[in-house]
Amino acid sequence: MSELEDIKQLLIELRDNQQLSIEKQEEHIALTQQHLDRAKSQVEESIGLQREAIAKQRTITKIAVPGILACILAIVYLIVRYF
């Protein structure tokens, strides 16, 4: 009878350990999901910032390139006129 009680106790311990393991796995899954959600949020924010930076760069380019060309033309004009 003692042997049956030992087996029963071992089976109960196995069941309890498996339940504990499942609980821990569920906690890890939840934590991993939180990390994934945070990473997605950061990626979306990064993409938004990159798009904003590109839009600003295009605006600056539309202003700067004509300004630079005007300066170059003015320098060429002054060089031609005075030399």
C-alpha cells in the first residue's frame, strides 16, 4: 500500500508542477505579447518620424536649391561683369 501512496503522491506532484509550468508559460506569453505590442508601437512611431523628416527635407530642398542656384548665378554674373 505504501508503494501505491508513493506513486499517487508523485503523480500529484507531477500534476501540480505541470500546472505551475503552464501558468509560468502563460505569464511569459503575456509578457512577450506586451513586448511585441511595444515594439510595434515604436516601429510605427519611428516610421511616422521618418516620414515627417522626409517631408521637411523636401520642403527645405525646394527652398534651398533655388537659393543656391541664385547665389551661383549672382557669383557668375559678378565674375563676368568685373573680369
